[in-house]
Amino acid sequence: MKGKKIIVTGGAGFIGSALTEQLLKLGCKVVCVDNFSIGRRENIAGFLAHPDYTLVEGDICDTGLMKEVCSGADYVLHEAALGSVPRSIANPSASYQANITGTASVFHAAALGGVKRIVFASSSSVYGDSTELPKQEDRTGNALSPYALTKKVCEQTALLFKDLYHIEIVGLRYFNVFGRRQNPAGAYAAVIPRFMDALLRKTSPVIYGDGTNSRDFTYIDDVVQANLNALTAPGINGMMFNVASARAITLLDLFCAVREALAERDPEIRKVQPEFAPPRTGDIPHSLADISKAERHLGYQVQLSFEDAIRRTALWYAENSDLSNEK
């Protein structure tokens, strides 16, 4: 991979910045494309002076820009998206524009630019109303939110463009990714950074439902591993892979694990109790992935236990939280 030119869309985001960090360590030339609607400048501050890093501030829906960026590139890691089920329900047209139109723009530009392979971020949300557990790649359900539908369309677009433009495209279905640099702020923040932020402030985080809903939580380093392996693994063109831990954790158990990890540094945090609110529209009750396909084709392996990954994440938030600023 040394010396390869790799485009990372959404490169200032939580996942995109983690990918960039590892790619630079491997000696790659990284071009980050981000419009900073979701991405944060502090995520990439440490890369700006790196000789192999280029920041392109712009929108992936700008086809002219994307054609220019992708020209001569070796690979594309397409992470840019407008995430969050509740956000997509509140503003579906924005999700459609960013996730469907933007993805088509990236795929087309990569094909015209002679890119060897695109690896793109899909989502466990494509399993929709399917109650089958664990989730297997060849059996999905009906979408339960505009966000989920956009990811299903992205996968269909990938299969179409693969054949139409003769470019290699691989999709990774992320399951509830967490780790360092994930933004805890805003109405659409993911559950783990929300819990981290609230507990550090010794305020009660909100659990939607009764706490028995479960999720398959995936540590950021495993997502990085899956992406890097998918760039060069043979014989996977057009395939979709679950990227997960293959372990279901209830939201109440998640709360207890986060609280205990943070309480190792501040025992007062053990006194904090959660608040409960009605379930949110579009949320699925349970999620658990079968990762055997990724293990076979990508050499994917879960690197840390859930508990150890939560401890590492808690340490990062404890060391980087700014309790003097309102979020």
C-alpha cells in the first residue's frame, strides 16, 4: 500500500479520520474530501502538516470536484454519509441527497478516474424488519427508515455500477461503530458517546425503551481493519460484508459497562442512574451479526473484547472531554 493514492470521503468524520490515521502510518498518500457538515476539523488537525495528506473541502455531490479528485487515484474509501435514523426521519430529502446522489457521484467519478477498487460504508440498517438472528448478508428485510433505504439503494447502485462501468466495488455493513473521536454532541449523536458524555458530567443518560433492546457494537479498530483488508482481498468484487463483533449487548448492559469503565477513574460516577424514554420510531429491537463471511474472505478478526474496547474508549473520552464547554 505504500505510496498508493487513496481517497477518503468523509475523511474528517469519526470513521474517516481513523482510516486516514492508519493509511498515513502505512505510507499512503491520502486525499480527504469533506464538507464539514458532520466531520470535525479537530479530527484532522494532526494530519494537516503531514506531507502525504491533502484536504479537499467540498461536497461529494459536486461531480466536477469528485472527477478531479479521483483522477489517478488507486483506491477510494467512501465513508461520507448523512447518518442517523432519527435525522433521516426528520429530513429525508437531505439523507437522499447526501447518501444516494453523493454515492452515485463518488462511484461514477472513481470509475472515470481509473480507480482500482471502491470500498464503501453500508449499514446494518439494511436488515430492516427482518427478525432473523444473526444477520446474514444474503437475507435482508424491508427498510424501516429513510436512512436504511438510502443504504439499500447504495448497495444496489454499487452492483449496477460494477457491471456498467467495470469497476470493483465492495460494501461493508457497519454495526454500531464506536471509539475515539466519535462526536457526543447534538440531537443525533450515537448512543455510546452520548452515554460517555452524560456520565462524565454525572448526569443521567437517556435509554430509549426499557433497556432490553440489544445491539452488536463494533470497535473502530475493527472497522479500520475491515476496510484495509477489503482494499486488496482477492475475489470479493460486488460482495457485501457484515463488520461487527458477533455479540449482542443490551442497552442496559451497555450503560453499566460504560459507567463502570468511567468509574475506574471517578468512583462518583457509579451513583448515576439512567433515565428511560419511549422507543424511537425506526429503531429495531435487536441486532446481531454473522461475521463468518468477512472472516473467510477478508481475514477479519475481532481484536478486542467489548469490555476492553469500552475501557479504551472511556479512557479517551475521560482524557479529551471538555466539561467547561456546553455541547
